Amino acid sequence: MTFQTIETEHLLIQKLDSETMNQIFDLNNDDEIRKILGITTEDEFTRQKKIHQKGYESYNRTMLNFQIVEKQSSVIIGNCGFHTWNPQHHRAEIGYALNIDEFKNKGFMKEALEKIIEFGFEEMKLNRIEALIDENNIPSKKLLKHFGFNWEGVMRGHYLVNGIFEDSVLYSLLQSEYKK
């Protein structure tokens, strides 16, 4: 399987577009799919399988995802990318997660986001990148501050998590504020 890849000092950031995802699901068995995508839970596998069955072309119209692979170990450690992408207005929401605890707090997400933000402004021609985070997510706050994101406000009752509506804090970075 060949991925379109952005390479950094410690990471391979592999693009997961609809064509790549279709190839992964069409050419591999369930165990191979889990390994290729770094899927560790049955719920996530079921979710990805349903998306594949419904068709990535329609599901991912407003998404662009990447998986993060740590070079030394070749382990898929997380993902990042853009969702709620509105090409007409040149804006998208960025999302990111590290899925393996042993790789957290080592600068990997900072290294990945630097390239993903650059990709957003330069390749996707975004004017605005938004980030919505839990107000108690200190590592995300630090990352966003590092990249120059500005706090804009609180979106009350924005996400339903385990039956409870939680607030989201909105941050944004404009292309004119972006410092490579």
C-alpha cells in the first residue's frame, strides 16, 4: 500500500483519502485493515467499516485525514486532519489525537501539526483553521497557543459525551497570522 506521505524528522504523516481507504478495505482482510489503520477497538473498526460501506466519496466530502506513524517503530500513533471543511469559504476545523499513551508528551503531535497546518494553508488554500477543544484539555491548549491560535469563545452544550452535553472552546488561526 502506497500512501501520499508528509515526512518529518520523527514521523510519517500518511494521507487517508477516499481512494486509499477503498484500497485498504478492498484488498485486505479485517486483521490487516486494523493493522494498516492502527485500529485498536472493535467500536472504531465497526465505525470505519460502516463508513466504507456507505462510501467514502460521500462521507469524506468535507474531511481530509492523515494517520501519524512514528518512524523508528513504524507504529501508527494517532491521526490528524481537517473536518467540517468548507472550500467555498476557505475554512476547516482541525482535529488530532494520539492513541497510544507511551507516545504522548514527547512532541510528536507538535511535529505533526506543524506540517498539517502548513498543508491546510498552502495546499488546501485555507484562510481560517478552527479548533474546538474541551476547556480542560491542557495539552491541546498548549499546542494551539504554540501555533498562534486565538481564543474566540465557548460554544455551550456543543458535544454530547456519554449522555452529557459538554461545552467546547473555540480557537482559530487565520492565514494572515500564520508564521511558518
